[in-house]
Amino acid sequence: MTNFPYKQVHLVGIKGVAMTALAQLLRDYDVQVTGSDLTNNFVTKSALDKLDLVIQTSFAEPLPGGTDCIIYTAAHQSINNMQVQAALAAGIPIFSHAEALGMFFDQKNGVAVCGVGGKSTTTAMITWILEKLEQHPSYAVGVGSILGLENTGKFSPEGTTFVAEADEYVTDPTEQNPKLRVARFSYLHPSITVCTNILHDHPDVYAEESDTLAVFNTFFAQMKNPSTLIINSQSLAAVSAPVEHILTYGTRPEDTFRLRENLTVKDKQATTTLEYQGTAYSLVLGVPGFFNMLNATAAIAACVSLGLSIEDSIAAIRTFASTQRRFENKGLVHGVQYYDDYAHHPAEITATIVAAKEWEPNKRIVFAFQPHTYSRTKKLFTEFVSALSLADEVLLLPIYASAREQSDTTISSDMLKTAIGKKRQLKTLEVLPDVSKLAEWCKTNLLAGDVCITLGAGDIYLVHELLQ
């Protein structure tokens, strides 16, 4: 299918970041949009408010009259959702979010960004460069907002490029047969793929690391020719799929885009050296961490592969101001500097802790972490312990129970606390019962000049509304 033939679309689970980006894109495509979701506010509230849509607050409500297509997410029982089932009974076409995104993505020259950690930021960075260089990109970024850009999703008739996150998670986690599960990025056919890394994640659907490697390589194999894979060289050995062109980025002398590890931070600006084709360039970012330098390098490599100059790409990325929930500066409250980050995999937590110490040198930094999903916490338990042990002060919230999982009493944040305490004696190591108790702890124990960073993919970010 080369075009999207539907005119009135209902999005089941519209408040999710990916669905909100799709809603914006559909509006650009001159499609009427309605939606349904839970009553609570999500990080997408301001973006959805701007769209001024009719949003139902119960999945039990009848579908809006005139609906000719349903798009659903994995977050609310997938195809088993009441409204999706009602659409099936009425003969209304249904698509997963991943399928629908693919219909738009494949109309353009696709740039897909995959990997465990860095997807959203790298996608946003590529979009930023293309926007600043007036390339009129279409895009879909799974974040609440991109600071400095109007939207997180867009369809541009003038531009030739579509930039999107390529998610390895499955379209329907309720499917019990592993052989019938379909990875979300299966519906995308990019000509350029950026891979930030390949790590084992989502153990609820990929039991072993080999399962993760298999889905990534299947995705690489379905790229349009001529195909270009831009990959962090740390994960190069995991690539077995036939790809026409492979470009690497990282710190090795042989990498196509080589980053020097001479990162300096001054006045909230990070600087290092990027080498490409024998020339050294100064790479300056207004966001923290060497991991963001790697993300920026991947974004620059993608833009160079699209035919843009490396000099223009480096100049454009310098003004990138981050995205919501990615080391997001939440401001000063009673003299305490707060940040919020979506990090929920051990590798992401490690990168954020290291970056925070560079960004806020000689400060007391308290990290508050809410584990996300029982299966991930259990499968990667040792890695979580090692990552969190890098901090001097850690607060833990109970494991955030994903809607796609059942409770598991064999794993808990108290178990994490015990294991961290055995590995290293921290100045602070506590488990707090909920977000409101975390807010109370911060107001009681933090002083002017201190730093607090919330981490996790659950609802820990809500604490920032309770701190005043």
C-alpha cells in the first residue's frame, strides 16, 4: 500500500508517545482523528491539547460515528481491546500502530533508528538537523516533546525523507506463540538504518539474547537497496544480515565516524573531536554525556549519508536542546537542581550516572530509580545492581507494573537494595513506597546546591509536580 486511504481514524491508546506522534502526522495527512485512553494525564498532554481532539476516557465507549479505521497499541490489550473487537465485529479495518506507521514511512526515503537506548534522542537529532537545514522531513519520534520543535510527528509533502524510531518490541505482547510474534520495526523498509546498539532487552518477549540478535538481523535484511547501516562499532559483531554499505561510529581508529574520548564540559556545553575522512571537527553539544556525543555522531552520519555536508550537520546539531524525559532539566526548586530521564535499562542508567557527574561536577547527586517491568528487573538484575552501584546516593521506588505483565513476587526493589548494599556501601540507599513519599524525602533531605535525577520509564516523573 503506497497511500493511506482512510479519512476518519480512531486511535486506541492515543496518549502514548508513539500514538501522539502518529496523531500529529495523520492531521498533516488531512485525516480526521479521534482517540481513546485512560483518564490519567500522560507526558503527551500538551501536544494532544494543541490538536484539540475528541478523546474518550473509556474503552467501553462506542466508536465515534464515521470511523473508517482503527489503530491500536500494545499498551491496552492490543487486538483484544474492547474497541478493537467492536471494530472487527463492524467490519472496520484495524491496524497496529507499527503497521500504520509503516504505511507512511515507506512512502518516503526512510531513515530508521533502532537500538536499546538512544533511539528517541538520535531520531530527534536527525530530525533537528534536517529541519534546521530546511529539508522538510517527515518524522515520528516517541517522546512527549522535542524542545525547539513544534511537533513530535509530522508528514511533509515537500520533503523526501521520513525519520522514525524503529522499535524491536512486538506489536502484540498478548500473543503466546513466540513464532507468531511480530517485531514492531518489521513494517518499516528503510534505505538507511541507524543502530545505536544491540543489547538484550524485553525479556518478556525475547527470552534470550540470541532472540534479540535474530530480530535485529531480520530487520537489517529487509532494508531497501541501496542499503546503508550506520552502527555503533561496539555492536558490529552482532550483524550477520547482508547489507550493502556498513558505516561504523565509535571510538576505534578504524571507525568511519570516529569520536575522540577527550570530552570536556564547561558552562553546560560539552565538546569533543569528531574525525571523518581524515579531517578533525570540533563537535559541541548543549546536552550532557558522551552517550549523547555518540547519538549526535550517529545523527550526523545519517545526514551525511543523505547527502548533506558534515560541516552543516555539525553546526545544526550544536543548537539541539534535547527532548522530554531525556536528561530533561526540570529546573531549580528551593535551590535544588532537578533532572528527569527515561533510562530504564542498565546500560542507559550507567550512561546517565556518568554523564550527571560530568555535567554537575562536585555536587551531591541523588538518583531516584523506578524499575520498569518485573521481567526486565529479574532478567537483568545483576546488571542493574552494577549500574546503580556507580551512584553515591540511590532512592528506589517499587517496580512499575507494566500493563502487559502480571505481578511477580519473586523480584522486588527491596531485593535490588540488598544486592546494591552488598556490592558497595552508599551514603543513601532506601526504598520508598511511592512517588508522594519520594517528594517528601526530597523536600526534607535535599539542600540548595544539591542535584536530584529521576530515572525510569514508569510514572516517576510525576514527582516533579509535587516538589513545590
